[in-house]
Amino acid sequence: MLLNVLLATHVLSLLLWIGSLVSITRVLTAGAAEEPAVQARFAALARRIYRTVSSPWMGVATLAGFAMIGVRHGEMFRHGWWHGKFTMALVMLALHFVLGARVRAAEAAGRTDGVAPQMRLLQLGVLVTAALAVLFVMVLKYRPGA
């Protein structure tokens, strides 16, 4: 029962975390063509989303993941799929912190036009990494006959 609650918490927090990262990239790219005062407001909004939505859900996802490892006493370390999923989780964490640095830079400058091209690339990176993580779990873990 505890494992199911942790798994549900992990999946929900991942959805909210990844969704918030994509939202941040969309906010910053949307403000790129606006006046500097509007860009500053977009940058401040992106920072608020990062601090109040993205970072907390990243923490919940990470803690729930480690809790599942503890509950299962590290049993998943023996499965090849887990190593791919864990690698994707590390990539997502790196993307989270890179995005945070870009958001802080945009807010400090009061402009979003300098980071808009980077945001499009980060958005693609977040989505591809999330899709690969799902692929690792669904195809490698739940393949017929496994």
C-alpha cells in the first residue's frame, strides 16, 4: 500500500514539475517580442513559477523516488530499465537547474529576449527527456514476457 501511495505521489509530482518547466519556457518566449517593461513582468512571473511550483514539485518527485527505493530496499538496482530511468532523472534535474539559472538571468536583466532562443531549446530538452523516461519505463520494464 505504501509503495502505491509513493508511486502515485511520484507520478503526480513529475507531471506538475515537467508541466511547470514547460510553462516557464513558454512564459519567457512569449515575452520576447514585448516592450522591456512587459518583458520584466514576464521574467518575474517565470521566476515565481520556478520558485513556487517547479522547485517544490521537483523536491517531492525526488523524495518520493528515493522513498520508493528505500521501501523496496534497492531491489530495482538489479533491473536494466531502472538505470536508464535514473539517468533521465539526472538529466531532468540538470535541465531544471539550467532553466533556473536562465530565469534568474532574465529577471536580473529585466528582459526575456536574450533567453528566448535558449528557452525553446530547453523546452525541447525537457519534453524529449520526459518522453525518453516514459519509454524506458513502459517499453523496458513492462515488455511482454519480462
